[in-house]
Amino acid sequence: MNRIHRIHRLRRVAATLAGLALTWLGLAVAAPAALARIIPPPGGMGSVPASAGLVTVPPSGAVTVTRTVVVGGMAGWQIALIAAGAALLAAALAVLADRALAATASPPCPPPERTRVALRNAPIHGLPPGPEAAR
């Protein structure tokens, strides 16, 4: 193994280690927010101390019913609209790519000339034109 192969292998190992280190760093940064929770104050929810800057809420015996009016998610027409837009964008990009490819291609060969010289030098019965044909 020559020196270039060793350098490439070392670069790949370094990139892998850097990726793993950044992954662990991202997990360490995001973990406190992901594992956060609200710890109720001692004495129950109704007795929050006023010195904490919060309003004291007396405990009530009233039962409240919460009804969900809007459920999360996306409406079907929005999904269809996004799919149609993605299809149009893909079609437009395909047309642009085809035109760009056609612009870089070599132009087609011009048609053969139909002149007396071209017809006189044309092969007859599969023989090549020129002095060999006279023999």
C-alpha cells in the first residue's frame, strides 16, 4: 500500500470519527430539552407560593371537560396540492435537463450532397470508387 492509499484511509477514518463525535455532541445538547419535565411544587398544584412570582390558584372541585375542536394534521386537499406541485416541479426539471443535454450534444450530420461529382464517385455494385473500380 503506497502513501496515497494510507492518506485516503486516514482521511476516511478521521471523517468517520468526526461524524460520530458530532452526533454524540448533538445528542448531548438535545438531551436536556428532550428529558425536561415539570416537577409539581410541594403541597399540590393549588398551593403555588406567591413569592415565586406566580398567581396562587385555589384548588377547585369543579370538573372541566376539554373538547378538541381541531385535530392536528393536514387536510387531504393540502396533501393533494403538495403532490401536484411536486409532480409539476419534477416535470419542469426533467424538461430543463433534457434541453440542457440536447444543447451539449453534437449537431446531427448534414445530409449527403447530391451533386454530379458525388454521384459519379458513388460506388457501383458495392465496389469502392476510384481507380480500383476500373479494373
